[in-house]
Amino acid sequence: MNRNLDGKSILLVGATGGLGRQIGRYLVKEGAQLVLFGRDSDRLAALDLDWPHAIGDIADSAACEKAVRTAISAHGQLDGVVNTAGLVAFGDLAELSDETMDELLTANLIGPARLMRTALAEIETGGFFANVSAVVAERPLAGMAFYSATKAALTALDQAMAREMRRRRIDILDFRPPHMETGLANHPIAGVAPVLPKGRSPESIAERIVEAIKSGEREVASNDF
């Protein structure tokens, strides 16, 4: 299938992140109409994406509801969601506090699930919901065990939801990009990043993701970026 994004109403989650803002630029090039969802109002306002904002945390059900309503109010409907939000932590499982584990699980799995529950009730037939998972969903890493588990669980959620949404003809898309130079590894909620090889540019990953959305690919594995 070929999905025309021109004029489509898309909620972009994690819009201020290194990947999110690049995806936003490519979506705008395709003619999409955005609502930007993020936690920091100042950072949202500073983006070179002049679209309505929804301020809040993906882990907050009320904030998810507000974001979806903002998109519908701004553009008359909701055709798609692209979720790039997420947190990372480093360290062996024995080193992680309960608070760190709870925060990772909420940001990387529970929050996206809550947003899916809210958004899928409103997305138009033929629309889509895209989650950005990670390469560690396929190849979990020592020192990132719990983070890897949350991303693998997100991919499992996407695969199951794709079956649930089939009758409504709503595509659930799962993207598992390789390591990128987004700066996320420099801001973990716990631990210190190991020495990592140079990652891919967010621009190239964002371009590939938008092309996949357009072409109707339901998943893009790490090796296909």
C-alpha cells in the first residue's frame, strides 16, 4: 500500500527529542498536519515546527487524552500517531533501584500502552499508530537488561495490537532502529553509558521511518535501517 500523508492529522510524541524533531520535519515535508506532544513547554516552543502543542507526560492518562483531543480539535480528526518517547538506564539489574525500574517500565511500555488505548479509539479507518522500539528488542544487551526488556515488551505489544486492529484497518507499526546519535545515552535516568560505537544519524533514521509509514511497512527491523 501507499499512504498519502498530505493533510493527515498526526500526533507526534517525544517531539523535542533528537529523533522526534527530525521525524517531524520529514512529516511536514510530506504535507502532514502535526500536534506536538512533550513534557517541556519551553523546548516545544523552541522547535522549528510551528504546530499546536500538547504538554504532558505519556505516562499520564489525562495527558494522553488531552493530546488526542488537541489533535482532533486542531485538525478535525486523528489519522496517526508516531511515538518516539522513551527513557534509558545503564547498569546491571542488581544495581537498579525500584524507582529506576518503575520509571523505565512506565515510560517505555505503560505510557505507550495508555496512549494507544486512548488514540486507537479515535484514529480514523486506514490510519496508523507507530512506536519506536529499539535494536535491543531483538538483541538484548548486558548492562541494559531491564531497558532491553521494556523495548522487547513494546515490540510484543505492537505485534499483538496489529492483530487486534486488523478488522478496523488501522496499522500498528513497530520500528527497531540501531543505535543513534540522539543524545539519549548521555542523559540516562541511572548509570553511565558504556563506550558505544558511533551511532547512525537521527536524520537518516527519521527519513527511513517516514518512508516506511508512507509505503505501509508494518515493521522495520534494525538491520533494515
